[in-house]
Amino acid sequence: MRTSAIILLAWLSMAVIGFLPVIDPFRVSLPEILSTPSAAHWLGTDELGRPVLDRLLAGAGVSLLVAFTTVTISAMIGIAVGLVAGYFGGIADRLISRVIDVFLAFPGMLLAIAMAAMIGPGIDNVIIALAVMGWVGYARLVRVQVLSLRQRDHVLAASALGSSDTVIMRRHLLPLVMAPVWVEASFGVAGAVVAEAGLSFLGLGIQAPDASWGGMIRDGVRYLLVAPHLVVAPGIALFLVVLAANRFGDSLRDRFDITSRNSW
């Protein structure tokens, strides 16, 4: 978990640096086209002479913004829907369950591609497309948790004392379902980073001249034989961030799993 946390903190640091004015990912230098890594440009330059390191840092900021915004919106929607479905049950639960089943019937990435194609490219539309796809997992997780918690003694006691449904869900159910939600969110960050890179690679995400790791890989594929650093740098960054986020999620799951901690 410590290594994963270090990588994620490095990603956060890269994103912060990428927003600083000293970073210029749009600077074109034609004499330096496809320069290899050197003291002047640590990661070389791309097909327009732009420094790959600067674009890598700017792309880190884009991926961080998309990932955390998407996860936040998806979690808020999913938690609210899951609480309503699990607590009230009945027609509301059946209707929400059918909607969840419809979304789960489609591959997540395919649905995101379709949404991005309909509403157009751009960072705002990428977040919308991924949030439309991402809330389902949180809703299903919270619904299952609430179904098992709503008959607990403290919930029944709060209801008997006259607490409103909103108070019961907010004070007595929501804190108990947040542990698995945090685990799901950590995996959601990894999924959002991959999805954003995939959409940008397909031309449906972040558009030029803005930097994106997926867009950098797409543009660098054409020069793979003569300038492999154009693909290697963003590819390694993408791999490490996704791996660290998944490993961090595994560590959180193990930490929150009381059964595994008490097992021999």
C-alpha cells in the first residue's frame, strides 16, 4: 500500500505542477521535432517540437481532474439511488433494479464511447459520459448494503423514536456503507483514468492541442519506430497510475474486511 500511495502522490504532484505557468505544453519548436531525450528535454519532443515532459505533466492534470470529478459525481448519484432503493424497497427498488440491469447489459466502455460520440468530445462531455456509466456500480453496492442493514436494531430503534426516513438514511445507514464505497471509488479512479485515455485515443475525449495521455499515445503511434519515447513516456505513466490505484483499492478492501483480518 505504501508504494501505491507514493505513486498516487507523485501523480497528484505531477498534476499540480502541470497547472503551473512554468509548464508550457503548447510551445512549438520546429528545429527540435522528434528530438530524443536529452539534458534540454528530459523526455524528448514530439512531432511539433513540443516538450514531452511538459505535455506529460499537463496530461496528468487532465486525467486527475477527469478521474476525481467522475468518481465524485458517480458516487453521489449512486449512493443516493442505492439508499432509496435499499431502504424503501417495493416498487422503487424494483424500478431502480431494472434500470441498473439495463445499464449493466451494456459493456461500460462501449456505453461511454456511445455517449461521447453523441454529445461530442471535450473534457466536460467526457466527465458526463463516464459519470452516466459509473453511477451504476455504486448504486448496486449501496443497495445491497442497505438491504442488509435496514433491519438492524439501531435503525429500527431510530424509526420507532420517530426519526424521519431522511435522518435514518443520512445518520444511521450512510456511515455504515461508506467503507465499501471508498473501496469502489479507488477502483473507479483507475477505471476513469483508463476510460479517459481510451476515449482520447479514439479521438472522442480531450482534443488537441490540449494534452492527454491517451492522445499522446495516439499521436506517438505514428512515429513508434523513429521516436518510441512518444509512446513509452505516457504509456508507463498510465500503467503506473492505474496499477497503483488498483493496488490501493485492494489494500483498502483488505483493511476493511474484518473477516480476513481475523482469519487464521
